Amino acid sequence: MDTLHQEWQQTCADLPLTARPGTPTYDDALADHDAEAWSYLDDWATHGHAAIDINTTARSPRSHRVPPPTAKPTPVVGRTTPARR
């Protein structure tokens, strides 16, 4: 989104001085920008809360994090190893 915003600012700077909102030159450039940004805005609207949650968790103090699980095999009760004949 930041890159698209920078590109839009550059596009606006490159437009002729007569290109203002409501003129075909400006409106066409804006329509192109909006079309390019649409999928990114849709992704943000759909998944943005997850990105914010991940960022919040990553920035929280370590003491609030759940410790990583320890991998210990669980003994199986009542199972025997078959004997070789």
C-alpha cells in the first residue's frame, strides 16, 4: 500500500497543472490507481485483523508469551513389543 501511495504521489506530480479532480486526465489516472489498489484493500479488509493480532503478539513482552511446547513421547499403556520367532 505504501508503494502504491508513493506511485500515486508521483503520478499526481507528473500530471499537467490543468489536471484537477473532475477532469478526464486526473479522473482516468485516479481510476487506474484505484483499480490497482483494489485487491490490496480487499486483502486488508479481509485479513488485516490477523496481521494486527500477530504484530501485537510479536511486540508484547516475552513474559506474556506462552512457552514453547516440550516434545516428550507419551508412554503407551498395555502395548507390548511382538516377540520374534
